[in-house]
Amino acid sequence: MSAHVGEFRTDAARAIDDDALQQAIDTATGNFWRGRQGALEELPDADALRDHFKEIRHRTLGRLRDHLEMFEANAVDAGAHVHWARDAEEARRIIVDIGKRHGVTLATKGKSMASEEIHLGEALEEAGIEPVETDLGEWIIQLAKEPPFHIIAPAIHKPRSEIVALLREASGGELQSEEIPELVATARRILRQRFLDAGMGITGGNILVSETGSLVLVTNEGNGRLCSSAPPVHVALVGIEKVAPTWDDAAVWLQLLARSSTGQPLSVYTTVVSGPRKPQDEDGPEEVHVVLLDNGRSSLLGTKYEEILQCIRCGACLNICPVYGEVGGHTYRSPYSGPVGAVVTPLLMGIEDYDALPYASSLCGACKDVCPSRIDLPRMLVELRGDSVADGLIPAAARKLEEGAAWVLGDSKRMETMTQVLRLLQKPFAREGRMAVPEFANPTQGRDLPALANRSFRELWQSGDLEDSE
């Protein structure tokens, strides 16, 4: 998979021309955005809490290895198995081996962006293990054989008619009506049986709490709790950055996570997993495995991109981003879309394959304003653009144009000469201070451009006519 400039433009144009898709994006992101606004207003001082959380995340990343080793020690003491995965291939191998060792043929999956990142589903299928997504949105796009469209709401782009068709096929034609209660009931009926039949449950993880070796799962549907407790084996795949040293730190995290993503004070289900079932427990898994995924994350520590590891995958930046709001999630060709995806995807999956993404931003700064960790995404987008130029990844035509502009702007006399030439060239197209450029020759695709002024600021300043000019 890749997202080069040409591919991004083609996908973006297709998304922008899809009126139904535009309406779906506007509705979903608008609802999330309004919910976030209301939820944060309920806090006594949301800005102070966000400042505190950023300090927690910064401090934690400064001693990440120590906190991970503490988590491992306490998780093992609680009876869990902890695995360290250097990259996606090793993570896939670890999880597949666990499944094979237990003779698993069916695995239920909770929502996990990390599993999308490493393409776990394909690896399980190749090993003869059927993965079944149990988050309703994830299950819908699994049935449709599509990637997630949004970090927290993977199927927001799907119209009801398509969902009805998918559920009717999955239910063997047993769907009674097209009303939402019937759709949900049908999904519940099918998935509940899958929970009971599964030999392994696979989840992600929102937080790893070092002081107790606990895993925190946050869901609204309860599927995370069923994936982690109904099957005899529970495997959690978690990025190494998702660490909170203490429960006090985790409490701050939880106060901001649901508010920033869905506008809830707290998600419906907050599940804490501390090892497998104990002798006195009535249910729970017999084995718990936590796979700590690096996959390039540790290489960002101590660099100008370390700040991206503070991300908690809330999706707030997607909901406010004007670019995501037009092009949608699939245009990024990555599990991670929006502003955070435009940064994290090139860093974890290679800027040579995703060189278009750092340019998928107006640099308006809204993403930084809404981020619960106050991550400076615009700064990193600019840094990545610089890296792409340094690596020679921008198209040859664009590079030549920029080199030409640099040559002209690098000398005042050359700039004055070029300005005079352009004034002459624009005369056939200038109309009342605007440029009436034919659409076929207009790089802005129909937008008019301002014409060059008859006299530049420098000329007005040098002549002393500045105060008298309009």
C-alpha cells in the first residue's frame, strides 16, 4: 500500500465528488465535534487538565523502558505472559503461534488499530484461523472487505442500504426489517454465537498501567469485555507508547479520552485486565498474553518526532481537520488517517511510500488546538515535508518549479525583473484586480487569482507614495 501524490489526488477527487460520502463525513464528524465541546465544558478546567496530561505523557516517554519493564514485571506477577515484538512480522508470528499452540480455528477481535497496522487479519487467515471483528463498525467493514474509514468510527461512510445488504447476506437472509433495532439485533445474534465458539480473543489496549501490570480496554459496545473474558485465551496487542506509570496518570487519561473522541464523560465499558482468571473467579480467560508492539516507535524516541508517541488515538484531530472532512479516511490508504495519520503513517510505514500525506494539510493548526495531549502536529507535518524534499521524494516538476522560484526570490533584482515580466503577461487576463484564467490552464481548478498590483510594496515605499496608495 502507498499514498503517492498522484494516488492521493485521484482518491481525493473521487471522494470530493461523492455527495453522499460528503454528507456522511459532515454528519459524523460534526456530531463528534459538538459532543467533544459539550463534554469538555463539563470539566472545571479542561485546558489545565490537558496541560497536565501532556506533562504526564512527556515524562512517561522520557523513561519509557523503565515503565515498560515495570509493567512486564507486574503483569507476569499477575499471571500474564508478556511478549516484545520488534516489528509487524514478529508480532504476527507471536500471535499466530499462540493460536496454533492452542488449536484455535476461530478468533474474535476487539477494535484495534495496531492489528490493522500489522495486517493481523490476513496472517490469521493464512494460518487457518478465522478472525471475526466484533466491534459493529469493524464487523461491517470486514464484511465489506474494506479498511477503516475513521480511527474511532470505522464505518461512518457506509449508507444504511449497504449495511442492510451486508447483514442480510451475513444472516443468510434472516434479516426481518431494515430498521436500526433489527439491524443491531441481527448483528448481536450472530456475534454472540461467535463469542461462545471462539478459542482465542484478540484485543488492542488503550492503556497499560505499570504499577499493577494491568491492561485497560475502553469500548461502547461491550465487545472488548467479551473478547477478553469469554474465550479461554486472551491476546492483547498494544503499542509500547500506551503506558501510564500509575493509576492516577491513567485516571487523567480516561477523563480526556472519551470526551475527546465521542463526547462522553466515560465510555460505556471500561475494562481492567490484570492477568488470567483466578481460582475464585467465575469467568475469565485461562491465559492472558500481552504483545508489546514496537514497529518503529522506539526509533522516534529522542527525535523531533517523539511527540507523536503522545497520541491516544481519540480521533479529535480528524473531526476538526478540513482536509479529512473533504477527502475522508480511505484516501490516506492507511489505518491511520487525518492529521495524526499524515504524521504517524510516514514515520512507521515509510515516507517513501506515503510521501503525499505530509502535504495533506492546510497547516491551520486546528488539530493541535483540539488534541488532548496538545501534540504539535503542524510542526511535524512541516518537518516531514522537509524530510521528503531532502530525500528527493517530491515530483520532478514540482522540484524544478521550487528551484526556479528559489532562484528568482534569492535576488532582489531578479525578483523585480520577473515581477515586471509577469505584469505584462497578465494583461490579457486581468479583470478588476483578478485573473480570469481559462479553467484548463488554471492550477486552482476554477478559482480566480488576484492580479499583480501595478506597483509593488517596495516601489511604493521607495517612492514615498505608500500613505497615499490604496
